[in-house]
Amino acid sequence: MAYWLVKSEPSVWSWQQQLDKGAAGEAWTGVRNHSAKQHLMRMKVGERAFYYHSNEGKEIVGIAEIIREHYPDPTDPSGKFVCVDLKAVAPLKTPVTLATIKAEPKLAEMALLKQSRLSVQPVTDAEWRLICQMGGV
DNA sequence: GCCAACGTTGGC
DNA sequence: GCCAACGTTGGC
């Protein structure tokens, strides 16, 4: 069971919009980076991902679940990139901010800090558990 | 196949 | 609004 982190600018697609979609979920489209694509292709139905708001907020706000594995991204005219479908599972009681993550030595190795531009990232089991704990989930 | 120029992302 | 990081493009 792998864990993930996906990033979105709230002005483009926010956690609230994801929540409003409910169990039907929504396609996570628009990834145009090959590293991110590799991660998308490794995602399995039932795996979970942190939902991170970049630019505005800069915090992990919720947990989402993969409900459909990778397929061609309908928004990509070249047909080279893929997307998955995600549904919102639960918000964090307390959002975990980037500043908090930076201040926690156990999270210093997170891809979020090391590759800040990567929009889909793997999260280790230990990181997942710690952030859930910090977020009150 | 190298690398400079350029565009985009995202933190500050 | 600035700038660092980094991916992509295109000339050679």
C-alpha cells in the first residue's frame, strides 16, 4: 500500500471543490511532467494521497483516495500524459502547513521539500503516519 | 547529443 | 513581484 501527495492551486481546483464532488470523485488532470506521470501510473485503486494546496495556504488540507487507475488525460491533446480519478476521504482536523513540515526533522526528506515543483509525489509510511497524527486524523 | 535560452512553478 | 529551481526547446 503506497501513499502519495498531490498538489493543487486552490484557485484552479481546491479541496472544497473536491469535497463537493463526493463519492463520484473527479479526474486529476493537467499533469505535464514525466516524473509526476510515473507516480500516477503506479497508483492503485484504494491507495490514499494527501491533498496539498500550493501558493495559497501552502498546507496539506485533506486526504483523498484513488478510485480509478491511470488512463489517458482527456485534457492532453498529445495523448502522452495520464490522469487518475480521486475522491475526497476526509479533511485534516488541523491542516499541516509547509512551515510545520519544514520545522519537523523527521519530515526533512519529503519530496515536497526536496522537489518543490513535482506535483505528484510518493510519501513514505512513516511520513504518512506522522502527518496524519499532526493533522489530528 | 550538448547546452544556452526560455517558460513555468511555487515559495517568499 | 521577485527569483531560484528545473523542465523543455531548439540551434549547432
